[in-house]
Amino acid sequence: MKSYRDLDIYNLAFEYAIEVHHMALKLPKFELFEQGSQVRRSSKSIKDNMVEGWGRRRFKKDFIKFWVYAHASLL
């Protein structure tokens, strides 16, 4: 593998982040700016942490740490 873009899990996370973003924009106005914002940010955080972990893959502990962060954002 040459890039994180070759990972199926990253591609799924990217697609889901886009889908969640569009869905969160359809929330009622009173949830759009607080809860909706949190949902949008956490869905993007999943893929972002995967990328950062990939960038630190030479350092096993850092790699694992960022993938744990990605999993936590998913939860």
C-alpha cells in the first residue's frame, strides 16, 4: 500500500463523513448548530485521525493511538 487512500476503511469513512454531513444539515434548526455541528465534526474526525495515524505509521504507538482516536470518534 502506498497511501491511506488505498485503504477500504478510509474510503468508507470518507463516504460516510460526506453522507453524515448532508444528513446533519437536515436536522431541525434548534439542533443544527449544536448537536449537528458535533455530529459533522466527529464524522470528519474519523477519517482525519486515520490519515494522521497513517502519517505516523513508522512509530507503532502513534499509529495505534490515532486509530484508537478514530474509533472513539466513531462511537
